[in-house]
Amino acid sequence: MPLFVDTSAILAVMNADDEFHSSARKAWAEALSGEAPLVVTNYILVETVALLQARVGIEAVALFENDVLPVFDIRWVDEATHRTAMAMLLAAGRRRLSLVDCASFECMRRSGIQRAFTFDPHFREQGFEIVPSR
């Protein structure tokens, strides 16, 4: 069963100062040792690179590019998914929900993915199983 990987999880794994770093590292090791494909979208990649660069530095971006990115199955957000995600975002009318989140939810639904490695509570609100469970 595929596991969707959210930006919040990647940042927690790669940033020792992140409040979820310890639990993220453990969950990451378990995910890597499993058989499940680790799925991200291209939107997750853009968001992750921008936040890693701002919070940790360009060296972290290089580490991500060379060592982490190759393990992912990247799903490219197409126009229909983008439009649905944008409509979802605007309908929600919430400041803390992002277009990247909405695109992730839509990608997961279209791909039949039920589990997400994330520290973002919006995934649980949308009915997805969260890894690590909290």
C-alpha cells in the first residue's frame, strides 16, 4: 500500500531543530525499510525545496536532491488535479490550508492512497490515516 509523504514529514526528517524530528526519523527509517512506494507530488517537491532552503540552508537542498529525492515515486499534478485543488482551497476559505495540501488530497484520492506520512492535521481532517499515529 503506497505511503504519501508530505512536506511536513520531509522537513521534520531533515531538520534536527524540528519539534517532530525524533518521531519523523523513526517513521522515515520504517518507511524506507518497507515495501510500500513513497509517493510525493511535484508540488510537494517545490514546497520542500523552498522551505528547506529558507529554514536549513542550500546544503540541505543538495542533500535532499541527491539522497532523498531518488526514493520517491513522483506524481505530477495535471491541470484537472490543479483545478480541483484550487476549487477545494477556495471553497474551504481557510487561511492555514494550502493549495499544496489540497493538491495532495486530490492526488491521494485519485491514486487510492489512504496513508500519509505527515505532521499536518489537515490530512486526518480529510479522512486519511496518519503516519506516525499520534
